[in-house]
Amino acid sequence: MSNSTNLTSIRSPRVVFIDVLRAFAILMMLQGHFVDTMLAPEYRDPNNAIYSVWFFMRGLTAPIFFFSTGLVFIYLLMKDGRPLAQNIRVQKGLRRGVFLIALGYLLKFNFPSLLIGRVYPSFFVVDVLHCIGIAILLLVGSYAVHQKLRVPMWGLLASLGLLVFFINPAAERADWSALPTLLANYFTMARGSVFTPVPWVGYTMFGGVLGYMLHKKPTLAFTHWMPLVLAAVGLALTLYSHAMLTALIDITTGGTYKLLLFGNYLFWRLGHVFIVVSIFMWVLHFFRYVPVLITKIGSETLTIYSVHYIILYGTWLGIGLSQLLYRSLNPWQSFTGAVLFVSFLFFLFIK
């Protein structure tokens, strides 16, 4: 097969960078879900170096996934450039947001339950797709505010990201019992939700800031300076976010900041995201070509995610890999299974 079909030239480095980042996020998510579902409890030893590294990387997957969503959407939204009513990305974003929320529920539906007229509580659980759908709707709303009030887009998105992070401690401790389960699951994980919009959409807002920068400063975005700045910000958040929040507590008397200090994983993980993004951005300087497979994977994340969810968790028919092998494999079996699982999903759609 010729190089033209196997490789893609980086004629638009911003687009290729986005696809590579999304491909990395979906790869980490697929292997993370598989190993976490299949690895037997006796091998989950935090003192084991290999398991600790895997566990750390698994915790990085969701922040990167949400961050890349905001980056992609805002980059494409700003690239369109037309006013609010004429911007095709606004219309697509509204449809996409609603579609993702609906798809999130559809993937959790159990069809055999129809035979007994029952809907299982897991149907109402909020997960990644629900949160991404809401995040996209918020991004569209932010763009509308930017257009109408002329508020700087980057400042608006950064402020929303900070706001979401700062209100998270209060949201976690609030009493949502008065709300019906369908709504309460968007605010609390006490009823089974895996993700909730607060705080996870915060990463999407920060990703939108970088998407805005990639559009507005195309010449700066892929110099060696941009990765260096992102890496510096990432290191600062990783090493000093605790000290920054401590200083904020000293300046103010807000109890919320003290609560945030004791759960400082949000800013800590945001620092890791910036470091990973800076590495990818810098490495792509040295590649004139990127395999089409990688960019194709980056453009098929939703399809891959949906199919992996059905195969792994078996929600539609109640029969999936998790029902057959749940937490029963040793490390080598889990590793081999993850490689086969990821390879199958990638080559199922990449032709």
C-alpha cells in the first residue's frame, strides 16, 4: 500500500494535533475500562509499581477526554467565524449536545427489562456522554454570551472552568434528596452516577480556552514556545496548586476553599493535562507525517466509545464481557485482553 494511503501530511497541524490527542484519550479510556473491569482484586496492590503507574494514568483519562472535547468544539466553532445565528457549529452543537445526553440514556437501556415492564435504576445513572452533552450546550451558551455582550471568549471560558471547580465541594456536600432521581443524578454520585457535570465540565471549559488560542494565534500555537508555556503552567499546577489554595484561604475566610484544599485533585489533574498536551504538541514538531489510522481513530471516538460500552458492559441485552469475566483475570490476562479488545475496536471501524 502506498504512503499516501497510510500516512497523512501535517498540512494543518492544529487539526492533526487534535485528532492525535483524541486518539490518545480514547486509547487510555478503552484499556482503562477493560483492565479495571477484569483485573482480580488481589492484584490491585498500590505498592506495586506497575499497578500504581497504571492507576495514575487511568485517573488522567477522564480529564483529558473532557479537555479535548472543549478544545475540539471551540476550535471548530471559532473557525466558522460567522455570527451566532448563521454559525453552523452553533446549530450542530445544540443538536450534538442533546443527542449525546439521549445516547447516554440509550446505552444504559436494558431491552429484556421491557418484557417485565421494568426500568432498572442504572438507566438513570449519569455518565460521560451526559456530561459531555451538557458541556457542549454550555460552550454554545458561552459563545452566545460572547457574541451578544462582547465578553472575551477565553476569559469567559476560563472563568466558567474556575467557577465549576470552586463550587464542586459545596455541590458534593449539598442535600439533593428532594430532587427526583433523574435530576439528582446530575448533581450527586450518591445514587450511582459515575460522573456529574460539576466538576467535570470544568475541564471542557479549560480545553475550550486552548481551542480558542489555537484558532486565534495559529503561528504561536505550534512554535516551541507554546508547549513550553503549557508545560510550565502544568508543572506549576501540579506542584504548587495546594500552596496556591492555601494562600487563597489565608486571604479569604471562605470555608469552601478549605474544602477544596482537601480535595485538590481537580487542579492537580489539570496540571497533568497541560503537561500531556504540551508533550503531544511538542512531539508533533518532529513528525512530517502521521499515520492515517491515528487521525481516523481521533475522528471516530463517539462510535468507538458507544460500541465498547455495549460489548464491555452488555447493557442492551444484559450480556457483556463484564458479566462473563468480571474481576477474574490476572495481570497478564488483563493486559492481553486489553490489547485484543482495543485492537478489535480500532480495526472494526478503521478501514
